[in-house]
Amino acid sequence: MSIHQSSNIKRITTHTLHEMKGRGEKISMLTAYDYSMAGIVDAGGVDIILVGDSASNVMAGHETTLPITLDQMIYHATSVVRAVSRAFVVVDIPFGSYQGNSSEALRSAIRIMKESGAHAVKVEGGAEISESVMRILSAGVPVMGHLGLTPQSIYKFGTYTVRAKEDEEAEKLLEDAKILQECGCFALVLEKIPAKLAKMVAETVSIPVIGIGAGPDVDGQVLVVHDMLGITQEFKPRFLRQYADLRSQMLKAVEEYIDDVKSRDFPNEKESY
């Protein structure tokens, strides 16, 4: 049987993802924020599309993920869902829309699901947001957790360096992973933590664990699509493998178009009515 068994599935669900972990099939996950890109990523056969709050960085040019609003996330998610026929679509609940208030967390999650048609939401944090996670789950909304480097907490950390290198933080992360599983999360993202710790988490919990900068021994991997395709080139962390250099190709195409317009080569007779 092909290692790409999931490529034959018409629609990925939380059940599909659990089955993939069970049989040792790695889960592929990429971000998308608009209709055109989501259509390409879905057609390529990715298992999960994350409508990430990283849209704040790559789509809007903000320094952090903090400024993006719930309305903006719903706009991006709606655009993505329209393009997708197979992948499981997860949407980040943005900063300030779930922390510290489980009622607001539930309202935010319900708005995302009702208005965008997405399949699940993602939240950052462990024990401190467990009440919000359980409140969202009580409404039947699937929740993906996110531990390790949590970009919404960047001002608390003060740096984007690797998390959980010290024993105390590593123990808390492992405990948080167990708590999120007990709350009912269907999967976890681990960002920028030591590979050994990520392996331990993946072996300890029964839910799928998706890594970004968390080594090879987790259940799947996620990258920001603009980074992976080389559209954004100023961000080159150690964990990023760049699969294309689209920025250079796009730049070349734009320059050729400008040259053809200036030299009156475009449009030619065949391109005119």
C-alpha cells in the first residue's frame, strides 16, 4: 500500500487524523490564507490547512501575530474554505479572543465555525486556557492545541528562541500536553522545542502531534506556505526547508512584463482585439 494512503480519502476528518497516527502515517499540514493559495495546497493533497494568525505577518506585514482581529481571521478562513474539497481546515483564534474568558472563547469559536465553514479551531497555551478549551468543546467544536513557542505570548517570552530546554519548562509542557488531551483536544502543535521532548510528547499522548521546529519524531509537520515556497525570504529559521524560490521567479516575471510594456512589445497583434 502507498505511503500516501490519506491521498485517497475524499475528506479528512479528526477521525482520519487519529487513524493516521495509529498506523504511523505522517500528517502533512500547511498554512493558507486566501482562495487561490488554498486551492493549490488542497489540490497538492495536504492533510490539514491551517488558517494561521501568521496571516498577520505574511499577509498584513505586522511584526507579530497580535494585531490580527477575529473578523480578519474569519475573512481569511472563509476564503480558504471556499477553495478546499479535501483538507481539514483549522483556524487560529486570534490573540485576545479566548484568553481569560471562556464565554468569549466560545463566542469566538462559534463565530469562526458558523461564518467561515471551517472544521476546527486552534488555541495557544496549556493549563491556563483549559477552561476555555472545555467550553469550546462543549459546543461540539474540535480544538487543536499549541504548545512550546506560542507566538501570541511573544512579549512574555521576549524572544523567538527554542522553548522548554530547561527541565522545569519541559515538565510543564509535557503536563500541559496531557491536560489538553484530557480536555478533549483532537491534536497538538509543538513549536520550536527540543526534538527529544517532542518525541516524548508524541509517545505519551494518543492524539496526533504536529511539529514545527520539533524534530522528526512527531506525527506530522507544519510550515508557513509562504516560507516553504520562498515567497517570503527574510525569515529563514533552522527548521525551515525551502522547496521553491517563487520570489525570484515572480520578481523576474514582473520585470519582464514591465520591460515588454515599456518597449511596446506587449500587447502584440495576437493579444489585441
